[in-house]
Amino acid sequence: MKITDLAGTEIPSLGAASELEIGGISADSRKVKPGDLFVALPGSKADGAAYVADAVARGAAAVVVGGDARVEAEVPVFSVAEPRRFLALAAARFYGRQPQTMVAVTGTAGKTSVASFARQIWAHAGHSAAMIGTTGVTAPGREDYGSLTTPDPVSLHELLAELADAGVTHAAMEASSHGLDQARLDGVRLSAAAFTNLGRDHMDYHPTVEHYMAAKMRLFDTLLPKGAPAVIFADDEWSAAAIGAARKAGLDVRTVGRKGSYLSLKRGEHFRHKQVAEVHVGEDIYEVHIPLAGDFQVANALVAAGLAMSTGVAAKDAMAALGHLVGASGRLELVGHAKNGALAYVDYAHKPDALENVLASVRPFTSGRIIVVFGCGGDRDKGKRPIMGEIATRLADVAIVTDDNPRTEVPEVIRSEIMAAAKGAMEIGDRAAAIRTAVGMLAAGDTLIVAGKGHEEGQTIGSVTLPFSDHAEVRKALEELDL
């Protein structure tokens, strides 16, 4: 592809280089191949401009840098005002193909479930559908485990082209605050977008909650075309702000939930393995049986249904599909039960609001005790640690504080910061031992929640990620203790 086809309006003048052929795009000099365009991104730890020489040595045909960078090279060098946005737009132009119907969902909690549910509703309606998010990529004939909520732009657009070439027509993706703030979704041709809720998270990246919210709202005020549907969960304390941002951006606001007008939840009953909801869609009333535990899953299901309906699925088909939903991996996932009937769940809750929601959601069907095993990750927002400790001891009957992914921090220090506000909690650093202890405590009517890691298949200690699965440890403990 000629560089003139990648430049867009971001590089107004290419000069003599306008006919230059570009074979690929990269923002990592180590991955540059001969003929590639290297985009030097500014970063908090290193400036990509420092790696221009390495990229050129590996065969870069041209280089793009930020406007303030001063770089000399043996190949053409172009300056752009926003290199991150340029990278995303150039990647979209280079790969070109995307599923015809793309939607994105943002918010603190629920993104993975909403994206997964939207994919399932579309599939139920007969569409070839995919989801992209924290748990990876799910599409017809494809199940790829992942680790990033929002992939880098080059990987993302390469993936979208692969999905389109494979016949996928509908795709739902998560939009993280990092991904939005770093312009990773720019260039994705969105048909609709959604907002779930906002709580404390990523305070190691965002200076304030308001900055965090503003990053989320970039999905509405920058990326979603005017007049497109914005599906917003109406019952969160930040819902009004999201609605205001969407309306200011000229979007078609469609609210869902108890206060929703597009999909209105009028009644809900909670059972151990399912929930029954009465949903009003205009003049029509549907009784929906959602085969998942947790009140928050009803909210996620309604947001997903709103996205599906906003992209062409009939209301009756969307409501029918809710009765067949399968929960996303590690999202209040029932992984086993004791012989006495006690239930053991794994959940990804690793932030205050999520932990509070999951503990509150299992209380209605727990006749005995709620037992929770949790920790907090290292090299992340330290302020949430005492908050989560307080939530756990307030809402659970037994709280066991253990290690999550300590990364490069001292595990004992992380646990002590949680324990400072976790009155009466137990402390067992070894996560496997903590899970085994909790399983051994299960009595009839109890519910165990192992929170924080969800679908993850490893535990990061220092700079090494060791194999570890909460699912496997719970099942192993149930079997070995013969419970």
C-alpha cells in the first residue's frame, strides 16, 4: 500500500515520498520488518522516538513521530500532532476490512459480560458474531485466550480484518479507559456503543475519577457517529453524566434498567441458578428467565439486549435469547458445589464496586454464610486496598485475604494494607492454601466466592507468571477434601 493511502489528513504533505510503498505498520521497533512504517509513540517510561534508529536499521521505510520530536533518519520522517491516533487510523486504513456491525461497551464493571452476551444474542438471531475483550476472542470456530481488554491498534485492526474475512458480520468489543484514552479504538467503524457503570478503578493511571469518566466518554463524544445509538444503564450514580455526554454529542440515547425507557426492568426475582425479570419494551411485556446468578447480570443482559436491538435484532428475539445466555468465564461462575449443597463461585471482581456487587448479589439465595477469598494486585491502585478490605468484612461472613498478582510489590505489604480495614479477616498469603481453607469451611447453605482473578490462568509474582487457576484450585480442594 502506498504511504499516501495511509497518511489521511494527519500528514498533509508527503513531498517526494508520496509513492513510497508500505508493507506493514508497527509501533514496536523490535517488530519492524523491511518496508514497514514505524510510528514512534510517546510513553510514560520510554519515548518511541528513541528507537527510530533501531527501526530504520531493521528496514523501516518511513517514520512517523510526534510534533515535538526532533529526529533525523536516512528515511522520510513525518510529524503528526497525535501519533497514537494516527497509528490507529493508519492501521484501519491498512487492513481495511471490519465486521459490518461493530459495537463497543465501556464502564468499570460488566464490559466482558455485555460483549459476550451481545455476541450470543446476535448468534441466536442467526448472525455470525464475535466478541473481543479481557477473556480474549470468541468467534465461530475460534476461541483465543487473551489478556488485554482493548488490544493495540495494529493487532486490533489485523484481528478485525481476519474476522471479516472469516465471514463474521457482527462483533462486540470492550472499550477500556486506557484503550480510549490512548486512541486504540480510533478507526473502528462503530454502529452503536454502551455504558454500564463507573466505580473506582485505574487510579494509578487516571489522576481523578472525573478524568477516568472523561476517558470513558470519549467513546461517545469522539468515536461514535452522530445519531448512532448510545445504550446506557440508567441505574448507576454516573448514568446521568453519561446520558448528558451522549446527548451533547448528538447521539440517540437509549436507557435500560429500572429507570430505563428503552428497556425497562419492572420486576426481578433471584434464585440460586437463575433470575426472572419482567422487561417492558414499549407496549410489550416480556417475562425473561436469565440462567445466571447475580443481580448485576440482569443489568449486563439488558445492556447487551439494547445493543443487539439497536443493531437490528427484533425485541422478541433478543428477549428470547436472554433465556439461553452462558456467563463469561470467571464472571460469578459456578465451578463446583459441596456434597452438602454449598456453592463455590469464581469471579473476576478486583475493584471495590465489583466486589461489593458480587457479594451483595449472592446474599438473597445464601441461607448460610458467605465466604470470600480475595486480594489486590501489585503495581496498581493502592487506594482501593483498604476499601476492598472493608467491603469484604462488611458483606461477607468470613473473609480470607490472600495474594492476587503481587507483581513487583512485596505481597505481605499489599495484604497488610487490605487488613488495615478488614476487621476480623483471616490472612493466608498462599492463594491455593487460602482457597483450600475456605472450601474446607463450607457448610450447608454457604456460598464461597473466590474473587479477583476470574478467568486468569496464571499468577504474576515478580516478573514471572506462574500457572495458576482459581477454577482448578477450587475443584481440586472439593475433590481432595471429599466435600
